Amino acid sequence: MFGIGKKRTKYGDFLDINMIKQERISEETGLHRDTITRACNDQEYSVKKSTRKLLTDAASKLSKKNVKQSDFWS
């Protein structure tokens, strides 16, 4: 089940809507699963620019949608 009862960031919501598992993002990016979890759940987490690029590229590839960093982070 994706996103049931969890507070999610825009990135986490995107993964849920597109049924992409966080572990798949971790495999695609090489980032630790704790980093992915914070990016998906913690509204206060400040994602580094290089990490945002990896996360966005993985989301774009796995969802087959054209997404930009600004879709998730301001």
C-alpha cells in the first residue's frame, strides 16, 4: 500500500501516486534508504541540490513523466 495514513512531502506524494517504491528510488540513485525516507516524509528536511537532482531524475525515469526539481522543492 502506498502512502496510507502518512504525512508526505510533494516528492513522497508523487511516488505514492505513481506507485514507485522508495527502495526502487534507492536502487536507482545509490542513495541510502534513510535519505529517501526523509525526502518523502520530513517537511523540514533540507535536501541538498545534488540529491534533489538524483531524486528527480529517478522519479522521471521510473514514472516515465517529465518532472522538474521545482515540482517538489522550491
